[in-house]
Amino acid sequence: MRIAIACDHAAVAHKLAVSAHLRALGHEIIDFGTAGEASCDYPDHGYPAVKAVADGRCERGVLICGTGIGMSIVANKVAGIRCALVHSVDTARTTAAHNNPQVLALGARIVDAATACAMVEAWLTTAFETRHQRRLDKITAIERGSPC
Ligand code: RB5
């Protein structure tokens, strides 16, 4: 699978750890930065990564900032994208099954790098339970301005 990844200055080490873990699992990683610890603005890196998912250039996206909150807000502004901010392996697995998010957001100041890797792997390896599709259709309808 081709996976977009991006972070801000608070999460470079986590991004490198998650990227290495995903490559070891056989995935292709497209890195949208940032690369160093100089202060930057998370939308500058998160948005291009999410666009790559929305446009179909990548199948999934992983966004990491200090809390994961800013990145998740950015991602959920992009049409068609469902981004889940997760805090544990259990929430990562559950959101895959219930919300089928194309993008996962994590907080580098919230979880350690090993947990981040385990969370991303759980999300990628858990199947969506199609009984939840009706709810996702309602989210899409809200996004399109015609909520039921
Ligand atoms: C950067 O200091 C911090 O605001 C950012 O990493 C993130 O936590 C924002 O939601």
C-alpha cells in the first residue's frame, strides 16, 4: 500500500519510527515532511499529505503532530476524508472497524513511538465492518450539504 506521512517539528522522531515500521511491513511511504526540528506549521505538511490521499495518489495517510489534534482538524477539512485521532491500539483498531478512516492522526506528545507503530499497524490490518456504512453515508451527506 502507498501511504502518505507528514508531521510537524514535534513529531519527527515518531514519523521516522512509523515510516520504518511501515516499510518493514512492505508499504511504500511518501514523506511530506517536515524533516527537522525547526518550528513549522502543521497545515503546511499535513494538507499536501491529505490531498495525496484525497486525489488517489496514496491509499492512506498518517499525520503526526504534538497532540494529533491540529493535524486531524486539517485532514477533516478536505472533502471526502475521514481522519481519526487515536490514542491507543484499541482506539486505532476500533476506528478502522467502525469509521473506516483513510487518515490516522497521532500525538507524539501523547503516545511513545513504539505505541504509535502498533497503533498504525492495528489500523491498517483491521477490516471495516460494513454494518457501519450507513453512518459513513450520513457523514458524506453532511459534507455535501444534504444531511438526512
Ligand atoms: C506545536 O507546538 C503543536 O501545536 C502541534 O504539534 C500540535 O499539537 C497541534 O495540534
